[in-house]
Amino acid sequence: MNKHISALFALMMGALMMTSCLSSNDSSDIIYNNDTAITAFSLTTVNRYIHTTSKSGTDSVYKKVYTYPVSFSIDQYNQTIYNTDSLLADCDLKHVLVSITTKNSGVVAIKDVNSDTLRTYNSTDSLDFTQPREVRVYAQDGSTYRAYQVTINKHQVATDQILWEKMPADSYP
């Protein structure tokens, strides 16, 4: 019987020593980053409204989603985001879906076009980029933010059409 009691005592002491070395995961020392930036910006949906004329002369308009990849440049020093190659002239910049990726899980807010109101970015909400917009990225700790000026460039005239116009006779050499 003593043999079993000493083995049980040794087993209990071993279990007690093993559990005393475990650390607690209940620490409240959460460290938030105070640095953030936009690391990627891309267009997910841009609609094109294409005007066509049939052989009978009737006009029609149909909608097509712009599927070509658009490369955006992010200038961290001047805090600007822009596309170097302009979109086609028939792209609708009033209803654009964008994807924004941030450093250190920053929170993105977009400034309203007509006021200083900020609203949280949602990737499923369409945005109006007919004029430059301010996009802010707030750090995790909320102490700092970076403001970027986002400009989406598009052609002002149709680039894939040939337009003929009648020239006066005196303009020819």
C-alpha cells in the first residue's frame, strides 16, 4: 500500500511542477502600431457605356465592364495615387469600385466630395472619382493618419474612333 501511495504522491508532484511552468495568456499588453500607409490601390469594377449606331441609323447604348488591368502609382513622399495610363473616354468614373490594401491593418476613410465628412471605406460601395479624392489611412492606435490624393485619369476624347470632317477647299495646299 505504501508503494502505491508514494507512486501517487510522485505523480501528483510531477503534475504540479509541470503546470506551474505554464504562462498565462490573459495578458492585456496589446501593442498597436502607430505607422500605416497604402501599399496597393486597384480598380475592381469600372463600367463603360458604349454608344453604337446600327445600319439603319438608330443609336443604342450598352454597358460593359472595363476588364483591362490598370496600373496605379503610389507616391509615398508626396502622398499621391494616380494611374499613368489613362482610362478610355467612355468609362464611368462616377461609380467605381476600388480595392485598397494598407500596411499594419490601417483603417481607411474617404473624404466626402462636397464636405469635410469622412466615411469608412467599404470595398462594395461605389465611389465618385470624377474629381480627385482624399483618402486617409489611420494607424491602429488612432494617433496618426496619412492623407493621400487619389486621381483617376481618363481620356477626354474617344481614342478608338476615326472622325471625318469636311475641310474647306481653301485649306488644301
